[in-house]
Amino acid sequence: MRNINVEDPISKLGINDDVVDLLNKNDINTIDDLWKLKRKDLKELSFTSDQINHIIIKMQLKGMDLNHKKY
């Protein structure tokens, strides 16, 4: 993973601040916390499709995807 440690805060992914705030409110604070989730999990936490797609794109830019996938 490109200079990313899974213990880093999710803000290191370059996700928009409003989405980071929502993640933090749902006790998702580290990249590892987020990486474990699936799209369905985020939907259940009331994230919009646009927010989920934003998260996925930012993770993919770092060589990661939801559900513990690496590229």
C-alpha cells in the first residue's frame, strides 16, 4: 500500500471532511476500521451511494478496497 498504514486515521485517505466526520461518528476511525467494512455495512450506517463511491475511489487510489481487498 502506497505509504499507508492501516492504523493511520481515515483522514490520510483524502476523504472529504464531512464523510470523515460521519465515519468518526460511527466509530470508524482508522483505515483498518474502514477496510473491514463492505458497501452494505456503510449503507446500513446511512451513507449515501455518492459518499460510499467517494470512499471507494479514495481507497482504490491507495491500492485498497472495502472488504480487505488489496491491489
